[in-house]
Amino acid sequence: MFDLHWRISALFVAFGLLLAVGVSVSVGFGQVMITHPVWEQILRSTTQHYIAGSTGNTPVPLPTQGAYKGWHLKSGAALPADMPPYLATLPAGFYSEQDLDRFDEHDYAALVTPVADGRVVTVIDMTDIETLQNKVGIGGLVFVLVNLALVGATLLWLHGSLRKPARALAQRMEALDPEQPSQRLSVDYPQAELHDIAVQANRHLERVERFIERERSLLDQASHEFRTPVAVISGAVDVLAKQALPAQANGPLERIRGTVDNLTETMAALLYLSREPDGNTRVETTRVDLILQELMQDHEHLLAFKPARFVLVECVSLCVDAPEAMVRIVIANLLRNAAENTQKGDVTVSLTPQRLRVSDSGEGFDAVEAARSYSAALQTSMKPGGGRGLGLFLTKRICERFKWSLAISSAVSKGSVVEIRF
């Protein structure tokens, strides 16, 4: 797709070429006029008029002055003094100025007509017309060159005053870092159009920042409001755990405790992700291998009533620069999703240098269909039973924050494989 600059340039080039062709055609028509058959017709007409009149009582003289001249050359008579000698040697017929260019500096169109006592030579001096035609041709060439120079200068002006500033504005917009607030574009453009674009872009950036600030404030307030009831529930669970309760109550209490812990981690992750990265904050280091083994034990209950199990095929010592809570959320979501999708078989987990791999033997999914339903999954993630969407969303956001590579591959009836490269 061609941009506006190239379209305007193409129009100017086409205009210049059309102008050059027009001037060239005009100059060509001037040359055609010099060699036009009308000159032969004039010479033949006047010559026949002279020959016809010479037999009457009042002979018609041939012209001897001006551009049109004629001579009646009788056999054996001397040549007239004003007649170019080479004209007397020409055989009978018509000669254009191109045929006689080689004889002298004059440009003649000549007609040699034989008569009873000799021959009649009539000429039209085309020198002035040829000189004028040459001047017109040179003037046309100069005109074309000047116009082509103006077209080139206009294109250079367009490139310097429109294309380069527009490209610079685009590069400045591309250089804006969405993670850095209070960034604005320079509006010091002499072109009113680019100035208006930069001003409107800055206003849009301001509106986006205000929107993000409102969303972040709402998220902070909601998270703080949730902390109190979550703390109350967690305290109540601790109190109940110390009471002499029936054995049937242990299962529900553990589910309540696990749900409270998951909700606490989710709120912590949302609060962490809502804040912009601070380069001055001390970097926290986390042992991935220790957390992986711990979380695999914590999630074994998800496979307790299935012919399935977790299998740790490899686990090396690995440290990453990230808070422990973030690492826990990512690994827990991967293990939970793999366990929920596996009805029988193994959930294979491996931790190698710089890579965590979780492979299940579930039904898998079609990648195209998953892409279509991902947005719907996020919209229903807060509904009962819809937590997978939020978990996947948090996992993706955490990986983006710490520049980890998240890859998901799946095949129907063959299971899924999730890899994270730290």
C-alpha cells in the first residue's frame, strides 16, 4: 500500500512527463510544418501559373524579392547573379529543405520544372522559418527542463516538510513506553497538521492515563476491602481447626483454607501487577525447585480419586528474580489446569535449567477453537466454576512482567504441554 507522499510524488512525476511529451509533440509538429506538402503545392501552383501566363499577351513575371523566388533558365543562357549555382544542377522534381541542407546555409524548398526552352526553378527560402522552429524547440526543451526541475524541487520539499516530519512523529509515537507514565509527544512542528496530530495524541495519552489510574485505584480499594472478610474467614478456620470437630468436617475446612489461600495469592498478584515496575526496588530471588515440589504435594488431592498421578521426571536447582508469590501462582495454575484436564494417566513435570515443562494426558484442545473461546473464558472467569480464565490471565500477565516465555501446545485426544522459559 502506497502512502500519501508516494501518491503525490507519482502525480507530480506523471504531470512532468505529460508536460514533456506535450512540448515534444509541439516541437515535432513544428518540424512537420517545415516538411509539409503545402510548400510543394505552392511551388507547383505558382510555377504552373507562370508557365501558363508566359504564353499570353501579358507574361507573368517570376518573383525576385522576398522568401519566394523564381528563375527561368533558358538553354545556353548564363545563370542569374542572384541564383545559387547548385540549383541549376538539380534534375527536374521537388526538393525539400532537408534535401538541400548540404549545399549552403540557406534552407530552400525548390521545384525544378522543365519547359520547351529550358526549365523553371522556383524556391521558397525556409531559413527564417527553420530558425524560428529551432528557437521554439530550444525554448520548449528549456521549458521542460525547468518544469522537471520544479517537479523535483517540489518532491524534495514534500519529502523534507511532510514525509520526514510525519515519519519522525510516527517514530516518536512508537518509542512511547506504555509502562512509563507522563510521556508526551513534542508539538514543536511547523506544519499545522502534524502539530494538531501531536496535540490530539497527547490529549489521548492523558485520558488513557486517567483511565488507568481510576482502574488501578478501584483495584487497590477492592483488594483492600476483600482483605478484611478473607482475614475473618481465615481466622474462623483457624479457630474451628482447634475445636473438637467430627472427622467429616476436616475436608470442608481444608477446602475453605485452600480457597482462602488461593484468593489471598490472587489478590496479592493483582495488586502487584497493578503497580508499575520500580527499578529501585530490591530484586527478590526465589527457588523454583523447592516451590515446585511443595506445590505438587499440595495438589495431589486433585488426582486422589482418579487413576492419575503427578510424575516429576527431572528437577534441577533453579533460582529466578521474582517474588515467591508470583512464582507460586504461575506453578499452581499450571498444575491445577493439568490436573483438572487429566482423567487418567500421568501429569509429567520437569524442571531443567531455564525451563519448566508441564505435560498432561488429557483430552487436549484445538488451538483455533481455543483462540476463539479465550475471550469468553476470561469474561466468565469470575463466575462459579470459571476460574480457569483468571488463572490463565494471571499466568500470562506474570510471565509478561518478568519477561518469561510462555508456550502452550495441544492436540485433541493427546493432551497439552505448557512450557515456561525463565
